[in-house]
Amino acid sequence: MVRSILLALAVAAQCTVSAQQYQYKARYDSLDTRHDKSRPLIERYFITANHGAACFNLGLKDEIRGNAKEEIALAEQLGIDTLLSTASNHVGDALNGSADAALQLKYFYQGLDYASRSGNLNFIGTAQKQIATVYKTLGDLPRALGLLKLALANVTSDYQINRTCCHLSDCYRLMGQPDSALYWAQRSNIIADPGSDPYAYARSYYMLGAAYAAKRERQLADVHFARAIEVADSFHVMIPLFGSLLGRGQMELEAGDIPAAIADGRRAMHVSSEGGNLEGLVGASDLLCRAYKASGQADSAYHYFELRVMYADSLINATNLNKLQNMAFAQELKEGEDAKLKAEEAAARSRNIQFGIIALIVITLGIFLLIFSRTSVVGAKAIKNLSLIALLLFFEFINLLLHPFLDRITNHSPILMLLAMAAIAGLLIPLHHRMEKLITNMLVSKNNRVRLEAARKTIEELESRTEERLAN
């Protein structure tokens, strides 16, 4: 037992050390190495996680779902709490856009549970940040801000500090507080090398541009939007790219620079079309409609108005379809969890049955040893206690053995299962009484023989001693 515990601890320690050898970095797995089972499990996990990050940057929603499912399966095999926390958060990210925010919150809170169990503050803060993003999407900005500030007190990596500060900036901007939005956007700008984390770098500049635009400081906003667009375009990071184009185009439209607004609107539409982003298409067509209307080109304005209506309808349909896909995805995950629980229950039941058999064998052997022993004298009370223990063990053994069958035929009805077990007990108790009576009679007969044999030996010894005294 001690050897097994030590072996398990050694394996866990080896997995933890191996986990520290790999890092999260968005990298698209075009060679499909994450499915190469000759590689170590921990390496496959990090390849899968990094592939998911790359899919997120590229806006590949369908591929994100399948990858998240594989990632959490690998994390469960590894059994490392920090990896389980990250994988749970990625499953929640894969459900992004669902009208049922409870699905996302379920996995984000699951990620928080794993992170709390690990005691790692950075992972605790990451999970808190993920939960905050759901409330931000729902429009509950004060609650989102509270969670983001809790997260910022915990996160330690530049990776997560950047993202948390970006969300704080976005919340304050949406609440109409541009000074606070600028403060947190500046705090998010901690990634020095664009190549180390292109999404974080581009998004930070996007947040800075949006904050300066909210403050009506066009020149500064233009500089930061331009940098975000340059980096996002170079590394094919979709969200900051079309976000910056739309933000800059809106600023240019408000300033009366119609040609610049139209140019950014068209580019935003092209980028969103390539990435299949309907939200970007709605925003770009709306910007172009207003820009052409402001320039007096009614035909072009009407054309983009029609496109906006069409994309908005498509977005509604896509949202409904996305909800169905998310529900199907969540059901697949639930079925996997149920299968895992059933396997664990079957294994536990098998162990319990084996223990029950061992206990029954020990008790039965003990009773037979008492019956067939030539010297033991056992009272009826001891036999009664032993038989009662044997009855309880046998009943529990029958319960473990028949429980899956009864559960199936009674359709999980507690009342029917109780009646079935009561019926089994009703059959076992009379049998127990008969067996107890038979064993007691056998032991009484044996005890009588033992006592008679002992008395005979005692009499013989006394007679021999008497004869010796008389002879002397």
C-alpha cells in the first residue's frame, strides 16, 4: 500500500515537472502532432492547448470546440489541477456566444474550483477573469469590474495581466468613463515583443486607441489604432484587427474624414468576410452605410443598409445555430463525464464486491472452524453474533451485486428499489434463522461431545491416581 502511494506521488511529481517544461504560446498544429500518441501525454496536452489558442486568434469557432474537448480529455488523464483549470476555461471559451451563459459559467466555475484546489494564485485569478467576461457580455458591468479587480490581485503572468487590464479598460469605456479606460489600457501595455504574444500586443494597442477615441484625442487614437492594425494584420489576429479598423473608421466619420472612414470600413468588411465574422460584417456595413449617407451617395448608402440588414439576420440565425451547437457540445461533454462516472462506479462496486467476498469467506471459515474444531467450546450467544454479522455481510454483498440490475429494471425508482431489497431481506431472514438453528444444534452436539470427552479424561486421570495411591 505504501509503495503504491509513493509510486503515485512520484508520477504526479514527474507530471508537474514535465508541465513546467512547456509553455502556452499560440501555435497552429498544421502537422496534427497533438494526435501523435507516441509523444508524452503532457506534450500532447500543451500542443493541443496552444493549437486552441491559435484557433482563437484566427477566429476558427468550429475547430475551437473540438480542440477544447480533446484538451480537457488529456487534462483529465494527467490529473494536474492547474491543467484541468485551464482546460475547463477553454471549454467555457469554446461556448462563447451562447445565449445560455449558464453553460459558460459552469465550466469557468469548474476551472475556479480546480485552480483553488491547486492553490496557484495565477490560475485562480485567470478563472475569476473568465467569469467576469460572461457578466461583461451580459451587460452587468459593475459585477464584471468587481471580479476583474479580484482577478488582477491574483494573476502574476504578463499574459493574464494584459488580458485582465484590457477587460477593465473595455468595461470602463462602455460605462462612459474614458479616463479610467485609458488608465487600464496603459496598464495592459506590458508585452514588449509582438511575436511573443501577438493577440495581447495588438489588443492592448486597440484598447489604447479606443480609450483615446473616447476622449476625443484623434491623433493619439490614430497612432495606436494603426499599430494594432499593423501587428494584427501581420500575425492574422482577427479580433483586434477588425475592432481597430471599425474603431478608427468610426472616429474618422465623426471627424468628417469620409474617404478615410470608407477605406477602413471596406477593409474591415474584407477582413471580417475572410474570417467569417458576422459581427464584424454588421459593424462594417453599418459604418459604410453611415459614411456614404454623410457623403450624399444615397445609392451606396442604401446598398450597405441592405447588406447590414442581411448580415444582421444572418447573425441572428448564426446565434441560434451557435446555441444549438453549444448545447450539442455541452451534451457530448456531459456524456463523457457520465461515462467516466459510470466506469468509476463500476470499478468501486467491483472492489466492494471483492471485499464482501473476502469478508464472507473469513466469517464462513471461522464458523466452520468452530464447528469442526475438536477442542473449542462456543456458546449460543457467540454463534448468534457471528451469524448476524454474516447475514449483514451477505445482504450487502447481494445489494452490491444486484444494484445495477435493479437500478435498470426499476428505472431509478427509489421506492421500487427499496421494495425489492425488502423482499430480498424477507427471504434471507428466515433462511438465516434456519441456518443459525442448524449451526447452533451442531455446536451444542459438538460441545456436549467435547465436554463428555473432557469429563472422561478427567475421570480416567482421577482413577489412575487413586490406583497409584492404593498401590503405594
